[in-house]
Amino acid sequence: MDLLLQIVKEPVDPGYAEAAAAGRTDRPRWRLGFAVVAILIGIMVSVSVVKNSQAAPEIADERRELITRIAQAEAEQDQLRARADALDAEIEGLRASVLGGDAEAKELERRIALADAANGAAPVTGPGLTVVVDDAPGDSEDSRDRVLDLDLQILVNGLWQVGAEAVAVNGHRLSALTSIRGAGEAITVDYRSITRPYRVEAITDPEVSQQRFVQTHAGVWWNELAKSRGMRYELSTVKEITMDADPGINLRHARGTG
């Protein structure tokens, strides 16, 4: 009888009741801890936003200053190149006056002209090939969908391999001293950025060189890039191409013969 009365009065096990009471007392602590964490996160985010907003004007000023310095450096470089072209013309005049007009002098001039053309030190004109390449269409961030400096290097080497007498990339004449490099997301030729699409020209026998080029490593490489990655790759023959001399060609060493 006493057991029945106890069951009626205490339908819930005392241990369970104690655990439930403890849970009720702990719950506010968890809520308080969560609130504190949320407040701390909010403070950290606010501080970060304030710092970024304060640094934004300084970053913008530094960027404008850097752009101005780059523009000034490029303008100075253009002036130096113009000066170099004027000096080259003066040297040509002096050389012609010194050599004279006899047969031996003319043969020497011819050999010098051929050497200058081959070395990129003189303008050249003739038939050849044009190769236009570009990134795959779309806004893919995969570097495999973009033209890299390595891709252009392979392309240029392939044109030399099939007998090109002169090569230019986006109008920049190449020589033994020319470098094609990557600078971030940009590609530079002689440390000057070039823009897409990339146009590579080569003075060579157009028909023969076109057939040979597609069989070279460069031709296979670019054909695969066009098929697998969707990059632009257009190879065509041209009746006449004119290229300026490489402005980076300078006289570094000289030796007297007398």
C-alpha cells in the first residue's frame, strides 16, 4: 500500500527529475555563452570593415601613383627608342660614306644588310605566315584556358624551326636578346605588356613553312590547345609583311681593326 501511494505521489523517477532540473539550470548558461561568442564575432567583423574602409583610400592612391610611374617610364622608354632610331640612321649614313661605292664596298654592305636583317637590327619586308591565338571563350579562371608565355614561346620556336627569317609578336620584332615572359596575368615582350589576341608574324616561304609548321611540336601543341581547351588558333599565309627593327638591339662591344 505504501508503494502504491509513493508511485501516485511521485510518478517520475527522482533521478530523472534531478537531471531535468539540472538541464533547466544549465540551459541559460549555454545561451549566454552563445550570445557572448556572437557579440565577439560581430565586433571582429566591424573592426575588419573599419580597417578596410580606412585603408581603401591609401590603396587607391598607391595604385594611381604606380600607374603614373609606369606611364612615365614607358614614355621615357619611347623617347630613348626614338633617339636610338635617329642614331642608327646617322650611323647608316656614316657607314655608307666611309665604304664608298666600289664593288667590294657594295658586297660588304650587302652582307651587313643580311646580317642586320637576320639579327633583327634592320627593318624587313616579305611574304610569310600569320598566327593569331587567344584565350578560350568565356570567363573561365582555369589557367589552362588562357594563353601563357610558354605557349607563345613554343609557337615562336616553331616558326624559327621552319625557317623564318624574322618574327614579331604584336608588332614587337624578336631577336636573340628578346624575352617572352609572364608577369602576373600579363605576357610581356622585351618587358612590355602585350594584349590579346596575340598576333605572331613570320617572314618566310609561306606555302612551304605552313606545311612544315603543322608537323612541328609547336603545330601539334597548338592544335591540341584548340581542340581540347577551345583556344583560338588561326594559321594563314600573307603576301607581304613589314617589320621594324628590334629597338633593343644595341652595340655592346667593338674592336678596332687598325
